[in-house]
Amino acid sequence: MSLSLYKVIVTLLVFNVCLAQVEKKQVNEKMEGVIWHDPMEQPFQLIGFEWMEKDHVFRRLPLLPERKIPQAVDDLADQTAGGQLRFQTNSNRIFLQVELSNYSNMYHMPPTGQSGFDLYIEEKGIPRYIQTSKFAHDATEYITSFAVGDNHELQTFRINFPLYNGIEFLAIGIEDGTVVRKAEPLKHKGKVVVYGTSITQGGCVSRPGMVYSNILSRKLGVEFVNLGFSGNGKGEPEIAHIINEISDLRLVVLDYEANANMTIRETIGPFVDILRMQKPNLPILIVSKIRVAYAVDGSEAFERLLDNRDYLEGMVLDRKKSGDDNIYFVDGSIILGEDYSECTVDRIHPTDLGSYRIAKALSGVIQNILEK
């Protein structure tokens, strides 16, 4: 198939998605007392979907990358980890109509994390958790509602998208007679990109707001783009080139060692070099692998963890000595603390506790970089 024909087919598919969005929205409007809105339109602010304006789909990478990417990465890009929606409304209830790409099927992650949405209210710029969507664990379509007040006060809301599922259709409902407005700007302009593995994508937290990129976004007041690809954060150069396409980059966090234990030393330098080709002064933060439950003292896993940590730290120091003042390192082996074995659900993937500790360890470093 020629590239031009492929582009035509993809364009038609995107058109059909948009048409389905419109058709289903007309059906939704029959729900008494609720006005339905397309979250892809103003005044809603979508976060984490860099190519939304071009491709009109909830996707974390472009539909047609200029360079060929692994099929597994391409598939995982349809999962909406790190996606957020911000807006203001004075509605006392907020409704979601959702059509998922797949049903929830993970043994070690709740459906609420894999396929759910959760809602935060921003009070004086500080987000506070309100509620998580309710749905049958095997559902691929559902309607859910959030109770957010009782006095029709104009408030700012943030909705986090599912971490391990795709969104075929989404509509936002508010009570008839109320308004929707654009949210106030975040504290920091620009975007922080986090590239990594299933841990970065959110495996295996209980709800979307607990993935560490979303915790950091709330805490620091900046947009995060989550490029965690479960089992497939391997440092391919094509991904580095795609990251260079993202607008208003403030920082790139590289946290992919968990999928590249044996290859991190061969991939990390070229990955950084590609980022530097177009953005020589872009801050880059390299995080070594967190300590998993089976990396006990004296084990081969623990020794490799320390060896890779030392290599990455040494590489950063060498680059600093060579004049790169915008590269940083965080020792991931100590992030989870002495009780690291209590921080995972399956010896590897963080629970909410583990994800929170990752965010806590990174927040100060990222805050200093953003303010530098």
C-alpha cells in the first residue's frame, strides 16, 4: 500500500470517528435535563493529546508518525494514560458518556484504573479528589455522573482519563441552564513529557489520578504528557524524534530503564543526542529504575539495578563536565524507601503508595527545573 493511499484511508477513518461523535451526541441530547458537549471543542482544555487538533482522536502519538514505530507502541498510544480535561461549570452534577475500546481485563489492576475516569475540583488552584466513575467491570460503554455541589457555584474541574484503555467516544453532560467556561491557566506554561514503561503508564494504580504523572501535574500546576508504554519503553530513536515534535516543551523525563535493563547503556546516549539535535538547551531528567520487590540485597536483580544506576549517574556527570548544564539525574533505587517491597501489587508495578512516592521524590527536582 502506498503512503498516499494509507493517508487517505486514515483520513477517512478519522472523519468517521468525528461523524460518530456528532451522531451519538444527538442521541445524548434526548436525556432530559442534561446538555451534552464534545470535549474536543472549546471551552474544554484537553491535556496529554498533543496531536488532537490534527488527528481528532484520543491518542498519545500521531496517527501517521513520520518515522515507523513498533506496532506495540502504536497500539499502546491509543490508551489514554495521562489524559486530562479541564473546564469550569456551575452545574451541580457532571455526566460522562463513555465508549471504551475494550473491556477491563487485568488481574492486577482495578477496572477503575484501567478504564475509569476520576474527577478533581480545583480550589484556589489546589486540586482535590471528588469521585471516580462507576461502571460494570466488563462494560465497554457506560454513563456515569459526579455530584459536585448543591449551590450552582462556578467551579474549576479536572477529569483524568483511563490509564490502560482507549476511548472511542466521550461526551460531557451538564445540567440544563448552567454554563461551561474555560478553566484558568495552569501555574506553569509549557509541557513536561515523561517517557517510560508500564510504571509510567500507570500500572497498577487504583484510579487515573494516582499515576505519578497526574500527581505531579496537580502538585506542580503544569501540563504533563504521559508517554509510558507498557512493556515497550525501550528507548527507540523514533520516539525521541516524536518527542521533539511536541510544542512548548519545558522538560523531558526519561524513566524507561525497567524495559531496557540489558540495553539502557546502548540506547540512553543516542536518545539524549536526538533530543539535543533540535533542543540543545532542553532540560532532561534521567531517572534510574525503582527497586522492585525481588531486588533483595545480594540478588542479581539488585546488583544490576545498582550497576545501571551508576552508569546513568556517571553519564549525566560526564555530560555536565562537557558543558551540558541542563541534564539531571535522580536515583530511582531509593525512591520507594526501605519498605520498597510494600509498594507494589505484583513485585514490580507500584500501587497508589508506590506511585505517590515516585511523585514525591520527583516533585522537588522538577519544581526547581521549572523555576530555574
